[in-house]
Amino acid sequence: MRVGVVGAGVASRSIAKALLDRGDQVVIMSPEPCNLPVLWRRLDVSTGEGLEGAFNGLEALIYAAWPKHSKSGLDITYHGAISAIDQAKRVGVTRRLILGPLGSSGATSPPAFRG
């Protein structure tokens, strides 16, 4: 499976390594490359740079981004996740998972994150 992982922090790298060990093709999307044998696409969720076309060809998307230096990190993560999920839906990525401080409950997550 070709899986995109948004973010290159500890959680994202751990997920990417597990996916690689499973035999999946992994694309890390972050402002800077990480030190893993994966494909890399430049994507900055705080600015939206690189979002257009970032998810083309993916079968699944895992959003695990959190800005390094931001007092409004939750706000940036929320808007970045909405933009990423909307773009993933537009290009046909049917499997989408959001990890992090936004929560995982379908009842309490924002409508844009559901479905």
C-alpha cells in the first residue's frame, strides 16, 4: 500500500518505520526530510505550502503533524488537518487517519474530519 504520513516528528517516524517494516511504500510529508528510507514531499501545514498535489497516488493518509514553533499550534494543526483531509478527499484517498491533540472521537471531532 502507498501511504502518506504528514509530519516528521517522533510519532510520524515511528508510524513510517512500522509501515516500512510491513512492506508498505511510505511518503513522509514535512517541511524538511527525515532520516528514513522513504520518499519525501515538501509540505508545510502551517502555511499550506506543497499541499496541492501532495496526496496524488496515495491509498491512505495519516495526519500526525504538529508545528514545532508555534504558540497557536492547535489552531494551525486544526486548519492544516482540515485542508489536508479536504485535499485528500478531492484526489480520492479513501483511508484517512488523524492523530494528535485534535482527538479521535467521531462524536466530538469537527464535521470536516468525519467521513
